[in-house]
Amino acid sequence: MKDDVAMVKDAMDRTARELGPLPDLVPGAVSQGRRRRARRRLAAAAGAFGVATVAALGAVALPGGDGGARSAGAGSGGTVTSPPAVAATPEPYRTPVHVAPTSGETPEGSLEGLSPTERTRFEDFQQRAAVALDRALPEAVGTILPLDSTILGYRGEQGGKVFHVHFSVRPDDGEPAGECFDEPGKKLTCVRAELPGGIEAKVLVSGSGSPETTATSITFTYGGSDVRLEVAPDEAAGASAPVTAEQLADGVRESGLLDVVRYADEHPLLEKQVSVRGG
């Protein structure tokens, strides 16, 4: 009997040596972690625009001796491995940045003096706009936060530099759009871009108050509204707006910002204002 046991153990040892090392489990775990983070980002994006839940993945993780997950609909013998369901994660609230008014005048788009219903509507728009702008602008601008003084104002901060962002959607003033041209003497370049739905936009890189810095902006008409988005430089730090014309146009196309524009076009928050549009 002892000889038989020894023979079996010897055979098992030889087989184990021939199999080689166990596969590395780390890459699989990393991949699963990436997939989970991607699902969380998707859930966050859905939550930002009012989606309450993300569809469950079809399995509930239950503890088991084999470390797997048991499908909720499987029988006693139906053990399957599956990633756990991921609940929707709301987009984090972006606390507005306080900026003291420069004069006694109430700034345009101010949340002051509004009825509770209107203030809630303005604040909701401001938060949605901040989320969409954060997706539209490159990381070099920093995380976009709303200002507490007006729905027109936002800002990003990166590496100690502060970049103010102006975003407005107002009823069309009836003025024709100006021509798109370059003016090297004023550090002005203009390119045309096409947005979804055949919308024609102008993207400008232009000089600012400081001769060393430039701002980047995009203007277009959506429905019955004039839209303007501008990233200003940090003149004190001598830093131009860290976004190119191409990046700004691509960001507007791909970020969901046009959904925010559509809402503001259908439910105006600003008054019509006659203004001269820049070249």
C-alpha cells in the first residue's frame, strides 16, 4: 500500500514539474479594474444628465468557496464568474468659486434676485454646463468650476495658473456673422469648423490685453440663439489659453455641450443683447 502511495505522489510531482508556472493573475485583475473604472465613468456621465440608474450587468456576486460569483438565475450547479453589477454614480457637485463683484452692479446672468424656482433652474444649468465644459476642454485648462456670481462665468486652474471661461447662449441679436479672416498684426487667426447638424462655427485665437498671451474662442448660431465659448489667458502669469482652435472645436463636437446649448436655446436664461460680433 505504501509503495502504491509513493508511486502516485511521484507521478503527481512529475506532472506538476511539466506544467510550468501558474499564469500571472495581475494583468487580468488590472484589466478588470480598468473595466470597472470605465463603467463608473459611464455611470457618472449618465448621472450628470439626470439618468437615475445604469442597467445591471446581469449577475450578483455571492460568496463561494471557489471565489466566483453565482448568477442570480442559475441553479445550484450553475456557478459562473462575472463582474459585480455597478450602480450609477452621480456626477460630483462642483462647488461654485466665489468671486467678489467688481462694482455694485448685478452681473448679467446673476443668481441673485431670482425666485426659488428660477434660481434652482439657473443653478442646475450652471452645474450641467460646468460638467460639459470640463469634458470639452483639455486637461491643461484644469477642472472647470462655476463662479457663484453669474452663469456666464467658469474657471479652471492648473499648475498655479487660472483660466477664466466665458460661456453664453442668448437669443439671436439679428446681426449677421462677421467674416472669418486672419490679422497677424493683432495676433488674430480664424478658422471655420462644422459642428453636428451642419452648424457653421468660427474659432478664433486672438491677442488679449497682454501682448504675450492669446485667448481661444468659438462662436456659432444654434436654433434661435447666439453661442459663445471663450477660454481666456492668465495674463498675470503670462500664460495663453492652453487650448488650440482644433481642440476647442473637437471638444464642442464630442463633449455633450450642445445638449446644454439646446436646453438654453429652448428655455432662455439670458436677454437678447445687440452686440458687434468680432471678425
